[in-house]
Amino acid sequence: MRTVDFIEARCKENVFVRLVNAAKIPFTNEGINMIVDGVTEALQTAFNQGAIANGSPAELEGRTPDPDEEGLNVPLFEVTAPTRAEVPLNDRANRTLPDVNFVAILAGAVHKVRINGIVRV
């Protein structure tokens, strides 16, 4: 739960900093990318701290990796957002950027361990 709270807080902080520090974030693809970068930065920080798992990109889609994807070891998060053209005119008029989404797979933690062994002479 702390990891989820951390990610939420950092996303809000990063986006807020961009909104406050920029004279204007234009409602263009470049402006949308500025917001996406804030979310990506928060997720990258969580990954760097060991909170987000790494593995094959197929895991983000909930599928088994193809042979050409095996061995890929990337941070398991993805951020998506609409292009300006995909945002309804009403949302643009209200200066609202909808549908900035992310998927991340938490690294989790080990809480229990079972060890089996055989010692022979």
C-alpha cells in the first residue's frame, strides 16, 4: 500500500510542478508529453527504489513472452495518453486532459521462506 501511495503522491507532485513552473503547457502533443513525462518520472523513481518489477514487456499485457521477447529485462510500467486529436473538443475547451493512464507491476516482497535440504555423509 505504501508503494501505491508513493506512486500517487509523486505523480501528483511531478504534474503539479510542471503546471506551476511552466508559463503555459500548451494543449498540443508536446504539452501532453510534458504531463506524460511527469508520470513516467514518478514510475521510474519507484522502479529505481525497487518498488516496480522488471521483466519482459509481455508481462504488462498479462501474456507469456514470445521467444524473441525472452531475456528482455525492462521496468514493468507503461504510460499512455491520447494525442491532441484524440481528445474531445469539449475537453479541450474545458482545458481537461483525460485518459492519462499507466500500468505498473509491483515488485512485491518476500514475507515467508520455505527451505528444504538434505545433508548426507
